[in-house]
Amino acid sequence: MKKIKIIGGNSLNGEIAISGMKNAAMPIIYACLLVKGDCYIDNLPDIRDVRICLEIIENMGAKVERLNESSVKINCDGAVGGSAPSELVSKIRASYYLLGAELGRFGKTKVTLPGGCNFGSRPIDQHLKGFRALGAVMDASSDEYVVGEAPDGLHSANIFFDLVSVGATINAILAAACIEGTTIIDNAAREPHIVDLANFLNTCGADIRGAGTETIKINGKKELRGCSYTIIPDMIEAGTYLIAAAATKGCIKITNVIPKHLESTVAKLEEMGVKIIEEGESVIADGREVVLKPVAIKTRPYPGFPTDMHPQFGTLLSIASGESTVIEGIYEKRFKYADELARMGARITVQNERASFKGIARLHGATVRATDLRAGAAVVLAGLCADGVTYIEDVHIIERGYDDIVGKLKNVGADIEYIDC
């Protein structure tokens, strides 16, 4: 096992290139199951979850060839449905995209219950609703598997989700992309990675319109062909490094980004007093000589404030002046990071879905752990701006979603390294 060791107090300055988006890469990898021929995928983040996705489809019979650390060639012509190894599927939440991909390719599916970060109840009822509307008979009663098949074949349909769900929207797109006729998804999620998935499938010959809006229209195509495609940049990784600049009173330029995807994050940083400059596909966060102001945050589905940026802002609010509040509107157990920050001196009071932060001048080093992916990023940020030495345990959780986080931070002046336990 290994830990991350951080000696805090350095002002971070320099440039960080952002990797491809984790949440776009995984559904696109599974979408390759729908495609005949070779798919060349570029700008893949070199992270644990993506490596597991590739290993899953390879075990299903796909041919996977790593071209370099950020590019891969995938051919799923020989893939076998229902054969995903349970020991791999159970490691990541995004495994449930296999349900839609297998239904769309084979007309039936059997997938082990997925793993991933524990944020409390994360039901798949909306996923099942979408599949059933398309003609699948689904059984999720087992404690081990979700099973489904379409005895009379899948058919186009109108799908209305009772609540906005990124996962259900992606799964409905995957299942419907190759169904004859027109499928309409209402109350669809609007996240950038949904748009990226639709763009990938359209590049393969699909006809998907309206991704990024509340209504998505899918004119099914019987056959999709291979293509070359580049994953969009990761807006959560980008936001994390913008906060690193603000927390350490430094100035960081992040490159390879789509500024529009960062609007809600940037708005809160500017409200706190951080200077933000956009330059084409780059964004600069300047936290030098800034007295951080308190703010109120409520997480919402995109384009609202992202839940995946909440814990990182929790660190920043812990050292801001005055009292700030965060209301978590997506996952009820997102505040597990608060106990870890409290070990470093943060004054956080959590009650149900609401937390209050009474800012202090400095955090202090401590031994903490990554309780989930974004909580792990939060304690890294805390270690960077704290007095003394911070040791972070369970770093494999951070590696699920951040490509070379230690190397990128070291390159802008952080005193950070991996150590053996």
C-alpha cells in the first residue's frame, strides 16, 4: 500500500494540461459494443476506472490495443454478451452502462451489480423504466445481478424520466441507438459527457439529436461503423486545479479545457474573490493577494453547480472568511469528507443535506483518508494549503479519477510525493 505525503504551504504557480473526461470515457468505451469495426479513441485519461472498463470489454471478447497512454483501438466484433467478469464489474459504478450497451447489441443482458463510491442510495429504477419502455423485461431482484431481455425484440418508444438521471439517460441512448424507428427521451440529463457520447455515436453513423437539452431524439440505425474520436476534457479535474490555485494563493493556467463547461465553478470562484481569465481553450485562476469570501452553494444537475465539485469547494470554504453553506441536492452521503477535514482543523457542521463552514486562517497537517474520489481530491487540496505535513491514505480511490495528480501538482510547485506505507 502507498500514501500521499504533502508538505503544505507552497504557493502553486504554472500550467496544467487537463486530461480527458472520466465520465465521458467510460460510456464511450461501452458504446463500442454497438459498433462494427475499429474505434480509435483518443484523449483517454490514464486512470484506474478507465483501465478497468477496457479490461472488462477485453474479457468479453473485444480486441483492445493500447496505442499510447491516452489512445486506444477497440474492436468489439467478437464480444459476447453477459460475459463481463463480476470481479471487475463490481469495482466501478459505470459498469451499469453495460446494461444499455448489451441490450442494444444482443437484445439481452446480465450484469453484476456495479460498485464505485458509496454516496448512499443510488437506485437504477429510472434505468429500468427506460429499458422497459423499449420492450425489455428486466429483473433487478437479485442481490448479485441485473438481468434483462427483449423476447419480442426492442422497439422505439417515448421515455419520460421521473427525475433527471445522467446514468439512465446514457443507458437509454445506448439501448436505443440501433433500434428501428424514433425514440424520444424527455426530462433527459444535459451533462457534457452525454453530449460527448451522442457525438461519438453520431460519428459512428447514429442519428441522435438534442443531446444537451431536456429532449433527446434518436432515429435508430441498424448498423454503426468504427470511427476515430477524441474525448472532451474533464471539467471536474479542471475545476479541482483552479481551486488549488485559490487555496494556495497561487496562479495556475489550465489548458485543454472547454470554458463553458466550467461556468458554474468559475462563477463561485469569482464570487469568492478569485480572479479568473479565459484565453481560448485555457483558463487562469489567480488567487494571489485574495481574501477568500464566504459563499452559499447548492448542487444541482448540469448546468447547475456540480456535485462532483462540492467536496473540493468544501476545502476552500474551510479557509474562507466568515461562514459559508453548502446544500447537497444530489447525493445524501456526500459530506463524508467533512470528518477528514475536521482532523485538519476545519470547522464544519453537517445536518442532513446541509453543511455550514466557519472559515479559519489555516488548516494543519494530519493523517487523513480518501473516503471517495472527490473527497480524496478535497483532502489533497487541504494538504496543499495546510501548515505542516499531511498523509493521505486509500490513495487508490483518488487514482480512479485523476490522471497523474501527484505529477501535475509537483510540476506547479507542490511538495507532494507517494510514499510506501
